[in-house]
Amino acid sequence: MTGSAPALRIEGLHKSFGDLAVLRGIDLDVAQHEVVCLIGSSGSGKSTLLRCINLLEPIDAGRIVIEGDEITAKGVDVNRIRRRIGIVFQAYNLFPHLRVIDNVSLAPRKVLGLSRAAAEARATELLDRIGLADKAREYPDRLSGGQQQRVAIVRALAMQPDLLLLDEITSALDPELVAEVLNLIRELAGNGMTMLIATHEMSFAREIASRVCFLDAGRILEIGPPAEMFSAPRQPRTQQFLQRVIDAGRL
């Protein structure tokens, strides 16, 4: 850790849905400009953890702190907090009736109070950076899945978040479209964006992550640098999971 506060601190986080305990005591710090990848089987709690961080799900116990500001404290302005946290899901969730540039510029106008001209200028700059400036006036259904997912990421970036949460953003894509989305994430990491990424793309996690975090049954069983996690995991459950990944040809 640097001398500054972590970008994200999670302490003792618990979350249940009825009798089903999904998160069972999560403790995690993410440093400024760090990229942490969450790996684990489906149902291990990765997506729920991201949704709790963005306050889309109320937590049952624990604390979530963003840059020293406890966002789970009583009386917190949830909308103000969400401005600082971008989240992108595997379903692109673009507004189908809005053109690409309107999808990207809507939140900066409505939430941040930017003028239409300023919001569209920001949107155009971001779309140009990802090679989609020529699609600005198109509707989402005229774009490929990979293009739509890149627009969804850019829409989150248009709010200039302090923290970006990415939830299995390539799982709904055809294999040939995955690379263009991962290339954008590489660029963001290179530019210092703080990210927490739930992913099944193990090779990508090994390449891009500062640390890899293995979740199992709602707990963090192991966390460490990618070289250590993928080459010499300590926990038997981590070893079993990664062996299955290797056997499936995904690492």
C-alpha cells in the first residue's frame, strides 16, 4: 500500500439472500491504480460482491470504504457514491432507443450536469479512443457484441469514476469478439484505472492483474500475485479449481 488511503477497503462483508449465505466475511483492500481479478466457480460470490460494492445490493454486515469514505454508513447519499464507481455487466444494458453517442453522454448530462455539447465532446473523445467514433450516430443493434460491450465500458468511463467494476464482461461474447474488449481493458490498466474484475478469462487475469483473488463459497480462500496464484497456489481448493481450468484448456 502507498501512503494514501486504499481505493477500496472491504471489511467483514456478509450478504445473504433468504437462507442462502452468498458472501461470508469478505476482507479485501484494493490500492489506487491496482487491478484485482476475482476468479472462482459460478456461484462463488464474485458478481454479488461487485453489486454490493456499487450498492446495488444492501449488505447484511461489514463495511465498504471508498478512498476513506464509508459508503455503507447510515445516511449516505447512494447516488453521490455511485458517481464514483463505474460498473459494467456481461449484458451490455445499452438503451436500444438511443444512439451510441446518446448512450454515452446521457449520464454526464443528467447526473454531472454537463451541457449537451460538453457531454457529447467527452463521449466523442472516448469513442475515438476505442476506434468507434464512426459508430457514434448508430443505434446499438447495428453494432457487434464486442462493439456494444466496448460502448458499455466507455459509458461507465464517461462518468470519470474512481473505481471500475467489471462483471464477466466477455462471457456473453463470441470468442472472436473477446480480444477487442480485453484490449480496451489492457489500455485502461496501462493508464492507471483502478479496477476490480470478475472473470473466467484466466490467461487474461494472469497477464493484467496486480493480484488475483480466488473466491469459493462466499469466502476469499487465497489472494496473491498472478505468478504465484497460477503457478503455486497454496490452498487445495484453489489447486483443484485451477487444475480443472488447465484441463479445459483455458490456461
